[in-house]
Amino acid sequence: MVSRTTQYVKAVDDVTFEIEKGDVFGLVGESGSGKTTTGKITAGLLKPTAGHVLIDGADIYSLGRKKLRALRRKFQFVFQDPLSSLNPKMTIGDAIAEPLRYLSDEPRSKRGDRVLDLLDKVGLSPAESFYSRYPHHLSGGQRQRVVIARAISIGPEYLIADEPVAMVDVSVRAQIMELLLRMQKELNLTLLLITHDLAVAKYMCNKIAVMYLGKILESDKTSDLFANPLHPYTQALLEAVPVPDPREKSDKTLPAGEIPSPLNPPKGCRFHPRCPFVFDRCSADEPALLEHTSTHRVACHLYTTEGKTAAIQYARGKRMSNSIPTPRLNKP
């Protein structure tokens, strides 16, 4: 007889954040940190085992099927791979019109004109030449514009964009980012941007939360987070951003190893096996996400009295090498 012990993946664990209406909020982190799962939960695509998702004060997972269907008009999802999220047997025009069939009161006779307007809005012109094409006829950037057009077709209030520029050429990345920001302003959208690219997040978002192994480790306004990153993981992500100067020598010390498995996350702080500033408490107690300022929250024991003492000892070379940078503590 063969048996297995049931294991559970904690893809997202005790994550709490708020997105104010009209904000562009970024979730940043490595692959496997739980960003996409979090986005799907907020869109009603994955039901969490516990917790609440409130949109306009209503918990979407406590609503009945009929009420949830009516609410779905308010939020839409732009998936990472536009090719896999488009039906290869459906024309571009039909793909964009699909949400109008089920979630809109748009008369059937006007759907064609509505689709043409949407194609023009996202920069696919002349719209008539794209209407009858199929996804494989389009480039990656054009397909991304199509899925954006489909997502905004029913006039949502909340849009989740999952790595919207990861599958497009570098040459069109800026165009897609500008398109999303323009749509956000014109339609007064609340936008959740999921990305591993800090440069994209800095350009597009006014607030950022940094995720690691299912947890939010730090969050703040974008400008403040880049000016004063507190968590060692956030600092490491910023250190990893390449500098466009081949003459500049890199002396950056990046975290060793890879992100652990969510099947068996480390005890205490989930980043502690890779953290250069780890001390005894890090492997025993999980740090809470606490306020550092009115907008800045960080989950790190370095910002306790015990942690500050340990960091000073490390900086003096008692328990860490001189090659590891001093943690940035309590900058004003």
C-alpha cells in the first residue's frame, strides 16, 4: 500500500493591503512570491481559504452567484501571456466583443462599432484591418493591446495587469506602459500592477508592496521606497537593478540561494536563510508588518531594539564580513 502525506502550498499567507480608488499599486517580487495568486484572489478568480476581499465595502466571496456576476463588471484581469489568453479560433473582433455579450447591456447591433472604437483606443489602426484577424496574425505587442481592449470593453473600475510587458519586445514595452497609464487616467481605473521589474513599477506605480514567498515584506509610496528601502530583500532587489554604464564596477552583494519552496517555508522570517543580516530571532519569530512611518510598513526584526544592536555588531565586523553592506536603519 502506498500513501502520501497531504501537503499544502501557502502561496499567499496573511497578506493585507489597501488600494485607494484611482491608485496604481504595484506588487513586486521574484517568481514564486505569490504576486499572481494575490491578483487572482482580488479578482475573484481564486477563492482564499480564509480572509476577505472587499471591493466598495462588499466581500466578493460572501456574495451569491448572481450578485457576484453583477459585480464582475467592475473588475477585469489582463493576463501575462496574451497568446494563451486569446482563443486561437476566435477573431480579434469576436474576442473583444465576448465580454459585451455576457457582462454588458450593449445592444448586439452596436457591438461591432464598440469593438472598432476600442481597437482605435488601444492603438490598433486602422481598426477594420484588425477586426477579422486571428491572434497568430498579430505580434506580441499587438496581442497585448487586444487583451487590454478586451479588459476595458465593459468599463471596469478595477484592473489587474499581470506582468503586462513581460511577453513583449523591449522596443514596445514603453508603448504598452504608456497605453495602460493613459487608459488608467481616461477611464479613472484603479490599477494593480504585478511585476518583477522594479523599473516598470517605479515608472507606473505611485505605491509599491514587495512580496516574498507569500508575504508582504515592505510597502510604501514609490518615491519613498526607492529613496529609503528598509528591508534587506528590498535593498537586494534595488541593488540588482543594472546600471547603464559599462565602466562602472559592481561591488554588489546579492542574496545567496533561491526562493524556498512554499510547501515548506522557513520558520520565522521567510527571508532569513538568504539574509546577510540574520540573527537568532529571525529564525524563531515571524516579524509582523509594522508601521515605520505613516505610509511605510516593514516586516523585519532589524527595526527592533534587538535588531539594531545586532546590525551594529555586524557592521563592526563581529559576525559578518566587511564585504556585506551595512543595513540602512531609520533614515529620516
